[in-house]
Amino acid sequence: MLLIYFLLLLAHVFEANAAKCNLFSGSWVFDSSYPLYNSSSCPFIEHEFNCQKNGRPDQEYLKYRWQPQGCQLARFNGHEFLLRFKGKSLMIVGDSLSRNLYQSILCLLHSSVPGIKYNQTRVGDISTVTFLDFGVQVKYDLNVFLVDQRATKIGNLLEVDSVAHKANLWRENDVLIFNTFQWWYYRGPKQPWQYIKVGEKILKDIDRTFALKWALSTWARWVNSDIDPSKTRVFFQGVSPAHYNGYEWNQPQVRNCGNQTEPILGSQYPGSLPPALAWQKDALRLIKKPVTLFDITHLSQFRKDGHPSIYGESRNGIDCLHCFFISLVFPRIGGDSVDSVFRLAKEGFIDLKRDGCDGGGGGICGDGWFLSGSEEKMVGKVAIWVVFPYLDE
């Protein structure tokens, strides 16, 4: 029985002359006004993701929110979001971590308008919820590798050179959020393919890290060739950190996330970042069009309390992997509806540059975004919609 995600969309309001602000550097703070919705009243949450119903006795873990350094946070207004996103579609593509994100967004929007009307459908691997009064569609594509996987005479074949199977379904959306990592390392019964195609070669197996990097490069080339930035904004969901070893957070006597009821406090995590985060950044640097990495790996490392633990459906008895996923940012300037952070960068509101990095290529640079406090360019207030992961009841 999985711990449910609580997803918080926050308006970040940056005053003129504000100090530089890294959205992904900060700390978790207790806030008694949380959580923002009750999972028992949300029709989109699956049983496996409902921790409270599955017997978790504590609730304080629901009352922490992420506080970036130097940023003033405002509460999410779901009705305003639906109005601004009217007639648009958002698709989330990936594994079960992406599904957590999908269901959390749905619950936030559903709870924001009493009696809101919606329609729910599923065609193949794609689930869609349409909020009828607003024409807003939120979609989820179960696609754990991003690249193509198909049945052949010899068995299921994973093709790391192609995304053609789903490309047309992806590009028709206004916002895309992609994720892939964990499934590349599964073996045995959990591995869904029997052969892997790399170039013209069909192999029984291959180095998994090499295959992941190749697939990310294939996806990056597709973004470069097929995405129209004036129509579609692309985001990539970063690595979800696991908590199976207390040595990583200076508690060597702790074996895993079991019985953890509060986050690691402060702004410094004692452990290191997973190598896969660097691989994802390398792939995004290949992209010439605006693609944003939501680098929440570091902020999620503090949440040793934020996993299904024994209140999920893990076959291994305890799940210390699921529950944290990448953030989604919907900037808002004046009357604009949905735009990318790079719009702000272009207009001088956000400085994507860091020491030794020129921010070029439209991809990810350094460890995250920084907001520039330039007096000449920061005029008035700039509000940015941010989706951050929070735990649900």
C-alpha cells in the first residue's frame, strides 16, 4: 500500500531587488495549515497509493512544505489555474512515479472547485481526465522507457533508437512532462523485454546504463526535431532518491525508511546525489529547444519519511523508493496563461547562468534555476506556478 503524494502548486512571488533564489535549494518547514486536500474525497487516488487508509498511524509528515531560500511562497489557487489553463492539455509520460504526479494534480484541481464536472477515459496506455467546464485535460501515458517497445516473433523488443510509436500522441499536447530511470535496471520477472535493439544489432542484453543514456539521447533528438516550442512546453522529471540505507543521512543504525516520521531538517543533506541525475543533465544539454529539468532530487533526499514503507504493496515488504517526483512550473506574467521558465529568462527575469556555465542550448545548466535580482529588469512582481511534491493523506 503506497504512500500517496500530496502535490502542492505554489505561486512564488518575487519582489524587485530580490536576492538570487534557487528554487531547488532550501529546507522543509512545518506548516500546520497543510495538507491542502483530503485524499478520502478524491476519486482519482488508487488504493495502493492511499497510505492513511492503508494504516499509517501518523499524520505530521503531511504538514511539511518546501521553502526555497529567499523565495516568498503563496498558496495554490486551483480555480485560477484552471482558468489560465483553459482549453489546454497536459500529458505526463513515465512510470509509477509519473502516475503519482498525475493523480496528485488531479486531486488538487478536483478539490479546488466544489462539484467540478469531469470525464475520465482510458485508451490503451493513456489515461485522460477532462475538467469539462474548463476544457482542461490531464493525461498519463504509462511508458517506462520512453523509447519504443513492441512484440515480435522472438519476444518483446526494446528499441532504444525510436520513439515513433507515441510521438504523435505526445506532440499534440501543450505541456509534456517526461520521466524514465528505474525500469532500466530491472531484471528477471520484472523486466518487460526479452531483446534490445541498438542500431542494427538485436541483443539479449546490454549494459543498462549505456542503454539508458542511448535512450535519453534518442528522446533528446526527437525533442529537437519534432517539438514546436511555441505550442508545446517540455519538462523532464528528475531522479527519485531512495532511502534504504541510514548511512546516507548519518543514521547508520537505521536500515531503511521504515518508521521514519519526519524529514531531515536543515538545508544540507549529508549524502551524495545519484549518478543518474548527471546522465539526465547530459542528455538535456543536447537539446537546442527549451526543455526544463525539474531538479528536485536534492530536496527529495530530505524526505526519508516520504515513502510507502510498509504501507504500500511492495513485494519486497518495504518500499523506500516511491513518492518523490519532479516539480512542474507554470510561470505567470500579467495575463499569460502557460509559458516556460525560458520566457522569463528571455525577458531578463530569470538568470539561468552559473559559474562556468553559459546556460546555452536551451537545456539545463548547473544545479538549478536562479532568479536574478537585477534592478533594471525586475519590474513589479513575477508570479510563478510551481508544482512541488507533498505527501497525501
